Amino acid sequence: MTVFLLIGVGCANREAQTVDFAVRSAPTAERSALLDTAETVLVSLGYEITRRDTAGGVVVSEPMAIDRSGRRTVRADNPLRKIAEVRLAGEANQLKIHCKVVIQEQATESFRLQASERSGDDVPGHNTAIDRDAATTAEQNSVWRTVRRDKSAEREILDQITQPAVTP
């Protein structure tokens, strides 16, 4: 009796895909300077930086509350937010700048309403305290769903990163 064992082997590609990001060629081959420029551009456009990974070439903004028209708002109960991410890929003179700006909506209530459908449990009222969000914050319990990308914001960020510096 012969037994064959088939093993699927794959590797995770962590490089940004052009289908998920707007992409431009970098004006310089200096990674750290380019990352500094990306961070400066994001801050100048009103984003707050939540993560910078110099080794990985990534800058990510803090979620920014926006209204339905896409303008920044200060409402704490706002159901929409925008997050910007800039990644550098490639080496030396082959550097590419990847930019993604996503619009997300808060879907916590619909997620909660459908939780029993996903559980596979027919017994009502079988939730423990942890299932009912006990001892957690509202931020931890919020569920956000990506609605779309803001491609005009992506172009604006890339334009500002790739334009030559103007000296007065």
C-alpha cells in the first residue's frame, strides 16, 4: 500500500500590492529621508502618526474622525474614520512609494446583532460576562468595516511626497 502525502507550501508576501495601494516611483533612493518626507506630508495634511517602522518602511496614521463628505470632524460618536498608510518597497534606485487611505464605518451594532448567527449556539442567554464586553473599553469592542479607499487623498499624499522641495 502506497500512501502519498501532499503538503501545500506557501509563503506570505508582506510587500504592498498595487491593487491595494496607489504607487509612485520614489524621487530619491534614500529610504530614511523618504520616510521622513512621508511623515511630514501626513502631519501637514492633518493626520497624526500612530506608527512608524523605519526598518520596514511604514508610516501609519491614527484614525481621523470624518463626516459623510470626508471632512475632519471632532464628534466623539462619529461612525466614520479615515486611516492613511505609506509604505516603501524595493531597494536603492528601484524604490516605490505605496499609499493607501481607507474610509471605515463603525459596524459594532450590526456585528453584535449578527453575533448569535455566527455562534452556532441555539441556547439563548448563554453568554458569559466576557461575551457581553465586560471589563473592556468601547474602543476595544468597536468593530470597523472598510467601506472604500479615498483615492484623491492618496494622490494628494503621493504628489506632495514626490514633488521636489522648493527652497525660498
